[in-house]
Amino acid sequence: MKRVICFLLSMMLLLPVFALAEAEEEEVEIGEIIDAEVSAEESEEEPEEETAPKAGEWTFPVALEDMDPTFVVLANKHYKLDSKFVPKPLVKMKQRKANKDGSNKNGGVLFAKGGTYKLQETCAEALVAMSEGARADGYNLYLKSAYRSYQTQKTMYNNRLKKNKGKDDGWVSQPGSSDHQTGLGCDVVPKSWRDKAMNGKMGKEPECIWMAEHCQEYGFILRYPSDKEEITEINYEPWHMRYVGIPAATYIMENGLCLEEFTEQLQQAIQDYLAAGGDRAKVEKFIQNPTEK
Ligand SMILES: [Zn+2]
């Protein structure tokens, strides 16, 4: 008897809790019922047609599973990287050594000048593959610049300002806004430009034409295209390759986009996906907000 009373008492105490929970679920339930009714009607009338995206469906042309959030990161004046940001894993590039038949002996790339070049590991591997691909087509690509730390960029920027009477001419990025700090950006030049000051004329070289045509096959994009200077706020750089992964690179290059435009589209797609009830956990790592306007 005591047990029954206890049970009844606890049920009375719990009732308001159940009521609350039900009230919270009400909206969802109504939505589900409406959805079920609509789909039932649709399936009666037109059973063959079902093209409308379902709630929470990812409709962006590049699948989420085909992108790595760390590879599509945007670094520019408005999306600055933290001064402590260092890409991982960062690897040292090897200078290419050839076997007797000319094939790659050590998994290296040609260096434009002496020194140390570091890149994020996946990007480094892609650069070796791209260089070998170019070589097979008769072109030699030389790595001239790779990962730059925040501090190195800061020194470079200040030096440029001094040289240019304090005016930012768009040739050297502000610290935190350089694509080179991502470890996914690198400057690749033809043999004749190894020691020359770089400018847009390099784009006419067959090596640069080859890169513009084939880079996406290796996961690279042209980071600063000639027709996007107003958007990137960086002068045309036919030598600056940026790794984003093959699916994203293919989409970007085939649609003539720059990374800023891609980021805008991707962020919009994320907002639309979330607004339609998509799973936040699936997109959270891709969300990027401007650090300043
Ligand atoms: Zn560069």
C-alpha cells in the first residue's frame, strides 16, 4: 500500500514536468504532422516526382564530406589568422633529386633559391604531384615561397611600408592576413623568373598557363586571379597557388571564382542549411566569421 501511495505521489510531482516537455515538443510535432500529410498527398498524386530538398539537406555543389574545414580556410584583411596560428602538420620540403632516368628520387620539388620551405603536409604532397605532372608535360615548376609565420609576415609588411613611404601598395599582406600563414599557399615560378621581381606579366609564361589549367586536378586554385583584384584586394599573382582539396578546387576553378567568393557561397549555404533544420555539428567547423570589416 505504501508503495502505491509513493508511486502516485511521485507521478503527481512529475506531471508538470511531462506537461512542460510536451509543450516544448509541440511545435516540432505539428511540423512533422504537416510534413507527413504533404508527402502523403504528393505521393498519391505524383509518386514519381520527388525533387524538392528535404529539411536539413546539404544542397551546396561541394559535399561536406568532400571538404576539410582546415583546407578551405580564408585568410585576408577581413578574415585574419591568429598571431599564434601554425598549420599542422608542417613539413619541410625536399629539394628534388633525380634518378638517372630523370624520375623523382626523393619526393622533392625544384627550389627557386636556397633556403628552407615548409608547407602543410597534404599541400606539400599535392605540390610534389603537381610539379611532377607539369614535368611530364614538359614544364619545370620552381618553389619560391611557402609557409610564412605571422612574425615573418609582420617583418615583411613593415619593410614594404618603409620602402613605399608608409603606403600599403597591395603587394605584401598585413600580418595575419597572408595566405602564406595557412601553410597551404605557395609561390611557384618558371625557371626564367627565379630571381626576377614578380609581376602579372609572368601569367603569359607557359608554366603559368599550365598551372592555371591544371592546378585543380591536384587540389590547388589560383588564389589571386586577374579578374578578381577588387574582391581579393590583392594584385594578380599567377604564381600564387593555394591548396583547398580537389573537389573544392575543381568547383572554384570551373566556375571562375576566387576564395573570397567561394567562402561567401559556403557561409550562405551553411546559414541556409541551419535555417532548414540541418545538423549544426556537421557544419560547425566550416563556419568562419570576419575578424573585421
Ligand atoms: Zn604568394
